[in-house]
Amino acid sequence: MIWRRIALLTPAAVLAASLAACSAKPTADNKPAEPAGAVAVGNLVFVSGAVGTTGDAEAQVDEVIRKTNELLAPRGLDIGDMIQHTIYIKDGVSPMAVLNRFHATATSLAPSLKTEKSVGTIVSLPEFPNPDSLVMVDLVAATPKVAGERNEFNRIDFTFGPAEISETIAVDPFIFVAGTEAMDFEHGTLVPTIEEQVDVIVNKLQFGLQKRGLSVGDMISHNLYVKKGTDPLQVIQLFHAATHKLAPQLQDKPSVGTLVIVDGMAADGFLLEMDAVAVPPSVEVARVPYDTPIEIARTVTVGDIVMVSGIGGIESGKPAGDAVEQAAIAAKEIHASLGASGAGIGDMVKYKIYVKTGADVEKVRARFIEEAARLAPSLKTSPAAETLAIVEGLAQEQMQVEVTAFAAKK
């Protein structure tokens, strides 16, 4: 597979790129590069997070969809070509109001989304760097072989679940899985404890993948969104115990993973939501384990795409220094992780920075970009797409920064 980096640094892209306006005050010789609006790898297009700035939440939904359309337009794409989306809202904003507006606006612009649906997730965050921001949308799009033929990417809908999104979508060789929570949509019930919710979620994930002849053991990437007040380390233990019970092979062939603590999901009772990516067992997958093996892989490579687990600023097993220092360490660790996979940080096509609330987001972002560009000067002229989110916390109490990434091997 040949990959092409397409950095769409139009004025609209700069506006829509995740929090670009919040970069640190640079010197003339040390200016953080603006992120790319979108970067294409094969038929996947990784898009920077689009952030709302004006009006109420519903108005900002319209704004971020418009910005996303502008980012995709140079590729001949639009919102109808999204295959996976994550909606971030400020805590206190109604998830259902945002979801209803998102699907209404998106389908009005791209009626194909009524049948050719995306998979999606929604979570609440404590704040955005811009105090006026209420909504952010982060997504992956895909380019059909024939323009407009979005049915090329096979969707399977929920048996019981949201009608506006698909349960899974196949973009060869990847299977993208929608956000999965513990709600029993058939009976309208929700189990109350985290132990019960993890079991329900993992079983729902298994059920969705079985429709494609796959299983939880075919998962190569997962994101865990844990509600504030729930023990993240307990969630990690429960999740891996449940997945390993269904798929013991994950102990030797783990996925990459990320965990962040958020304020909530679509319903108040949800304590955990996860989304995932899988591939059929016939697809060749290369994994790089951590030096001390744990339940997740350091990286997973499929074809030319390298997925990196969420990496914090950790040295000698402990978070180091303040958030700014942790950002620099995270850049170094991503570079090292990608190096072990035959790539480097200069090959990043998309990164997501999660910053714990209370840290100086502007300085964190600037320091990460600075260190990444020091390690790979090519990022100054060929930057990656970016999403930045402020979260309630990470897996360890002292962690203030975590970064996950996608890269493309040349």
C-alpha cells in the first residue's frame, strides 16, 4: 500500500484544527506548527478535531459539521464520508440534544447518512480551552473507490440499539465498532455496578463482532471512557479479565489501548463506554509488546498503518514532573514506540492529546509539538492532524498527559 500525506492547511483547516488557536505564545524560531486539517493514508482520512466557538450547543454542532466539511472538501469528500466519529461535549450540555442535532444536520447535508451510517461515540468533558466552546467532533473518513459510492463500506446495524448509527462498519481490512455501553436496549434496562457493566459491554462487543464472523479476540485497538468517580485501574482489570475469558489469545496478541476519565456519556447511569477496531483473523498483524508485557500492546501494525497505545509522560514506571514535562516525555516515548515498529514520530498522521483538567493546555500542546519536531523536523512542514481534549483524569492519579497516535509506514 502506498500512503500519501495530505496536509490541508487552508484557513478553514486552521480554524477547525483542534485548538490551534490555543497554542503557546511562540518565539520566531520556535513556533509550534499548526496541525494539518486532514491527512490521508490509503483510503482512510484522519481529520483534526473541529471545535465549536459561537452560540449554544446546537449552533456549535452546525458549526463543527461545517468546519469538518471544509476540511474534507479538498479530498472531494464531505460529512457523508465519515465512518467513525467521536462527539465531545462540555459537561452540563444535553447529550441527547447534541446527538439529535448532529444527526439532523449531518443527514440534511448528506442524506446518504440515513442508510450509509457512521459508527459513533459521545462523551462529556469538564471544559475546553476556549470557555465559549461546548462541542467538538473528531472523526475518520474514507474515500470510496468510486466517488459517492459509500455503500462500498459494508455496514451492519444494531439488532437493538441506536438507529442513527451502525454497530460496525468495514473499511477493508478494518472493522470499526461503535461506542458500546451497558444499556440493554431490547428491555430498556441498565445494570448498576461497574462489574456488571463491563461484562455486558464485552458481551455486546462480542455479539457485534460475531455478526461478521469475528470475535473479541480480533480486536486490535480499543478506547475506554470511564466516568468520573469510577476506579480506572479496576476497570482495566475487569475489562481484560472479561475479554481474556472470551478470547484467551488476547493475552499473547493484545490490542493497543487508551483510557481516559470523563464526566459522562449519553446517559447518567453509564459508568463505562468503549469503542474498538478489529480486523479479520486472515489479516497479518504485527505487534510490539512492552518491555514488561502487560495487557495491551505498545503498537499494532496492519499494512502501512501503525496504531500506538495511549502513552503518558512516564519514566521508570512513574509519571514524571508536571504536565509540560510529561508532554515532552510522551513525544519521546511515541517516537521510540514507532521506532520499534519500523516508523518514527515523523510518520504520525494523527495524534490525540488528552490533558488532565487543571494543567496549562497551551504549554502542554506547544511542548509536545516542539519535542516532536525536534525528533522529526519534517513535522514542521508536514504536520499531523490533531485532536486535543481536556479530561478529568487518566489511568494513574499523577498522570496529567496521555497521547495516542496513528502513523503510516513509508
